[in-house]
Amino acid sequence: MLNWLHYFLLFGGGVFLMNAVPHLVSGVLGRPFQSPFAQPRGEGLSSSTVNVLWGFANLVLAYLLLVRFGAFHWDDGVDALVIGLGAFAISLFAARHFGRFHGGNTLERQ
């Protein structure tokens, strides 16, 4: 029998792990980026400091979901697949959502 809670936690861990990346990168580069704390929420820009803090919060949540509660097993391919699906899902969402603000949803030839 599949333990759905286990896989739900791993999927969520993958989401938070991948979500940490753009916030940390933007913050470390000193660039503003969208965050849940901006106005309007998820659309306005937050400072680089807010993004570093949010990125690290995402890393902590990913650790808790993957290691503490989800009990991720390195040698279990299904665990890795579920984490990858969570990371892939948030990546596609972010690409579409933030692409409309940064020109990533349209292709223009230079």
C-alpha cells in the first residue's frame, strides 16, 4: 500500500526546495523579485533582503518536509521521482506566472 502522506510531504518538499532557488539567487544578486510579501501579493517586487529571507525559509521548509517528516530515502527511486515532480510543477508554474512580468512568455526575434 502506498503511503500517500509520505509522498505528499516529499512533493511539497520538492516544491519548497525549487522555490528557494529564484528567491535566493535574486536576493544574493541584489535584485528585487516577486514574493508573497509584496503588494500586490505575488506580483509586486520585494527587496533583495526579503527574498533572501524568503529563500532561506523555503530551504528550512524543504528540509523539514523532506528529511524530518517525509523521511526521504536516497536509494528509493520513487521518492526521488516524487520530489522531482514537485520541483517540476513549481518550475512550470513559476515560468508561466513570472514570465508575464519579465517577458518570458513571448518569443521575439532580435
